[in-house]
Amino acid sequence: MEIIVAKNSGFCMGVRRAVDTALSADCSNTYVLGEIIHNKDVIESISARGIRTVEKLEEVPDGACVIFRSHGVPESYYGECEKRGIKVIDCTCEFVHRTQKIVRREYLGGKTIVIVGEPTHPEVTGLMGWCDNKAYVVNSEDADFSFLEGKDVCIVAQTTFSVEKFEKIIENIKKQREKTVAVFKTICYTTIGRQLEAETIAKRCDAVLVIGGLNSSNTNKLYEIASRHCGNVFRLANADDLNYTMLKNFASVGIVSGASTPDAQTREVLLKMEEVSTEVKATVSEEEEKAVTESAQPEAEVKAEAAAEAASSETVQAEAQKEVKAANPMDDVVAKIDSESKFKKGQTVSATISEATESGLKILLPFSKSEILLSKDELDCEEYSQEEYAKKVGDSIELLVVELKPALKLSQKMIKLLKEEDALTAEIESGKEFSVICTGFNKGGLVGKMGTYQVFVPAKEIRMGFVKDLSKYEGKTLRLRALEIKKDKKKEIIASQRVILEEEKAAREAAKLAREEEFFNAISVNDVVLGKVERVTSFGAFVSVNGFDCLAHISDLSWTGIDKVTDVLEIGKSYEFLILKIDRENKKVSIGYKQLQPQPWDLAAEKYAVGEVIHGKVVRIVPFGAFVEVEKGIDGLVHVSQISNERIETPATVLNVGDEVDAKIMALDPVAKKMNLSIKALLPESERKSSRRNKEEGEERPARKPRQSRKDDDELGNWNGGASVSTSLADILADAEKRK
């Protein structure tokens, strides 16, 4: 009998991480939310450690520890745990986590979410919790999709869903709906590989054994696929379900197992078949081995999809079209049956501790009659204790085959290191940023090392722009994101720093645009805002208002005019400003400071009163009088008749621009911005009496020459020292403008 075992058998990466966590976590006050995997034997092993399985988060006590399995949970569970002081050990599969992020992002973007999967499957239940339980769940290609009409739709798939069924559903949606939808192919690449292999093996073999928990969704799908292509398919939970009599008449038997099936269960089935028959023979041709490598194609497709998932158009990727030939990934198991000496480098084997010595442990490998010494340096422990390990004689220990020649070398420590590396690689593969120190360079780019992986950064991926001198990066830490991970013998990660820098730049620009949009939506002309003076120029001040630079022109800082900005504003201080103008298109905002300050004339009534004496400077002389600056922004008029007791032809005969004089306020009108002043009223009393006496005695005065009418007098009006009418410089200029 020929036995063909699927290459993609046993735990997938996500399940293995969850199981390893449950088997190594502190078992005191620790709970698992739901079955860690759908496998009875594994669940019993975890329960034996004292870790309890609960179905609802409410069953986990406050302050306890909970393990979230690979299926994932609703988003609200994280907040609930934080609120109740529950420590979370999150074992959500990276592929599931990626689907959760897609669902959350697209839902918040306003799209209708459709999940292709089993409605009661825990992964689907968890995904519903990332879109407020408002998604549609479909699992039949014959469903009526008219409910999607008129909706902006995003479609994702349960990571373990049937690839063939998923494609048919998408095809039917396209037929029933004219508008394109965003389709994210979120089926795990290991699921794709398993399903392809199950189909190929079923076509080739006379009978197929499907091994795994009877309630395992992904294992049941393998059974469905195999049943479509082979008439003799048998479902086994474990080796106890094997009845060899039902297989003895078949020339070839295929074996496939689900993602939640431990390798040990598949191994037990093989061993039982070996015990009851001497005709069992495992074969694998070179052509088949080569074809199995091609089954990794879906993994590359998933990576390509992840890189393009932000596209708004339909993102369904082409299915792997190559036929996957059957092979035997468990050659090490079958080889051990034929010969105890056939191991593979990198293979994990289970051995039994037979003795603890000073140098290490003596172990007995399966099907081996002689003991092998495992050096204490290869044990996963901080300090080796012969006495402690002596208590473990008879226990099983998982070991990694490190070397085959010149002698078989095993290690327990390397398993831990490789698990940590695999976990890190999985995170990197899903898009997580990682750091590497550049150890050198070549013509193509920079090189470094991460664990057992070589890291290469092409020159064009170092930064945004051309890098002329690669040597300056040697010894520096690079922030990277993986473009491609080669897990073959070469073990290489091709990575990019440029994509991170571009993302950060785009994020900064997007944040800036968002802030600007928010700023412009929140302001209007004539709003009063608080701003901080950041810098000044000769023409004004740049003021930060809620993080946005606004310009306060120098002409809008003071009513009286200033020579420089710092005469009014101080750098680093905050002031209130009035929004004068908003230019959304050019992203400019003009603000004013003086508009919120009182004008000089507004305070004139409080500061000055009729009868008061002021001291000022002559700033302008006109034929009918002189204007005296009382203070910045306030000028008073001294009419020609109020300059001297003696009659004068023009003010210029007595006053000059720049003279400082004292004058009495004769009239004040702040509303009209006018003030009448008199210098004559402050002259000594003797001069005023002498003038009056001369008039009374009839002193002969020189004949007065007739004065020719002047245009200024006619148009600007007569000014009388005792009159209450006055004018300002602004009035004069306005009248002059009218005369033009």
C-alpha cells in the first residue's frame, strides 16, 4: 500500500502559537475564552494543567488572566478586560487580525460589510464585533444578493473558508450587481494550500483519511473537498477511529489533516497502520516534491494582496492555477518506521528522558534502541540541575534536529529560539515594522541580519530619493518593513525603509490637511481668536491660532501707526485677535489686533474736559489756524483768532511746525472727533486787560487794509475762538477731496 501524506498537515502558525501559549502560560487564575482549538486531545492536555475553558467573558473573574484564541474576539472585549482589570494574552491569528482591521476600517468608511463564512463560527462572531454587529454573513453561492443593491460594499472571508465556494459567491455577486465591490481575499494561505492538496490527493488516491477534531471547521472543509473527488473518504478524530480493514484493499491511501490537528495524531495513525500491515510504504517522487513547493504560491498572493489592500477597487486575486502534486511532508515519520537513522535537519522529534548526568541528559528517540547524550548547553533552562532533571526521567521532551553530520545533534533551546523567530517573522510578514543594524553593503543595497535570516535592503528602498554613498549607513539602525520573505534554505528578508518614510510623510500631510480643514470649518470673519506670536517681519506678525499660521499686518496692529511690530506685540506671548479675512483656496487668514483696542477718540471724553489745559506739539499749520497733537491719534485746532491777543495775518507768523505749546480746551466733541483749543486763553491777565483798555479808550488804530477773500476761508468756513464748532485734519482732507 502506498501512503501519501499532505505536505500542509498539522498545526498552522496561528494555532501552534495559541496552543504553545496555553501549554506554557502560568496556569494560576488563567482562563481560555472558548476552545483553544477544535481538538479534544489538546483541550484535555490544557485542562490538565489547570487552565479552565469558559464560553463567555462574563465567566472570567475580575483581575484574572484570559487567553484569546486564534479565532479572535469582538473589539469591545479588549475594553471590557481593561475595565475589569483582566490581563489579556492575545493569540489572535495574524490573518484574522488583518481581517479585523479591514472590517473596522471599511465600516468606519461607510461601507456595508459582507462576511463570507459560517455564521456560528467563532471567527465570524468575532469579526461581527468589529463593525457593531451590522455585517451580512453569507455562506452559500445560491444566496439572493439583491440586499446589496445601492450599497457601497466591502467583502471579506473567514480565513478557513472554502476557496472554491468563496470564488463562486463572488462570481454570483458580480452577476447580480452592476456596481463593483471591494473584495478582500482574506482566506489564510495555509488554508488555500491545504485545500489544494486535499483536492489533488483525493484525485490520485483510492482512499483518503481526513484527521482532525470532528467539530473543526477547516478539517470538515477538507473532508468536503476530498469527498468531491474520491469515493472513499474516511473521517478520523484520532488513531482510535482507524479501522484498518476498511483500507486493506486499497493500493493508495492519502492522509490530510486540519490546522487544529497535532502532528502527533497524524503520526499515531501512521504508526497504527504500520503495526497492522507490513505492506505500508511511503513514496514520493522528485516531480511531486517539486510540485509541493509550488503550493506556496497562495502565500505570495496573500502578500501581494496585503500590499494592495488599500485600493478602493475590486481586489480579488487570481487563484493558484497550478495543480499541486501529492507528497509526503512527514517523511521523517515514515522514514523512522523504515529506518531509525533517517532524520532531517530542522525536524522536531519527541524523545524520552532516560537519565540525567553531569554533562546533560541521556535520551531515547522513538524506534531507537540506543541512548543519545543531549548536552546541557542545548537545554532550555537558565541553569542546569542534575537533581531537578533526574526527577523528569521518563518524561517526554521536544527536540530539534540541528545537525546530521558528523553526528546527530539535537537541541531544546533552538526550538524556543526558532519559535520566537517564527512569531516575529509572522508579525513582520503581516506588515509589522522591525529594526536591523546595517552590517555592510554591496552594489545593490544594504545588508544586515535578523536571527537566522539575512536582510537585504535594495538601494532604491533606503529612503525617498537617490542614495549615492551606501557606506554612511553601515553600523546604523534601519527601520524596515518586509517586501518579501524567503523561507527556503536561503532564509532571506527583502525589506524597505522607504515605504515607512513615505507612509509617515503621507500621514503627516493627511494630518495637516485634516487640521487645516477642521480649522477653516471652525472660524468665520469677525470671530475673536486667541493666538500666539511666533515670529515677526517688517510687514507684520505671524500668529499661531490653533496651530495654524495667520498674518497680522503691521497696519492692523495700532490705530496710531507704529514703526515696528514689537512696539505692540511681543514674540512668544498670546493675544486676542479679530479675524478680518479668510482665503480657503490659498490657505491664508488675515487677523487684526487694533480692531479689538479702543481708538484714541473713544477715550477722549474720559481723559479730557472743556476748560482743561493740555500740552501738545504743532503738527500742521493752515491759513485759518494750527493743529496741535494732544496725543497719538488726537489733534486739536487752535483757530487763528485764538493764537494771540493781537491780530495776526497767518498762524505761521507766530507758530512753527514742531513747536510745543500749552492750550486750553474750549470745545470737545469725541463723536465728531473734534477739539477746539485756545493759546490766547492762557496769556497773562495783564495782556488781556491792556488789549481791552486800548479798545475802550478809542486808541487810534492803523487803518486796516481790505482783505481779499480767500478760497480757504470761503470753503472751510470761519473759525471763531469762542465757537463750539471745530474740525479735524480728517475733515479738512475730506473737504479737499470734494473740491477736486
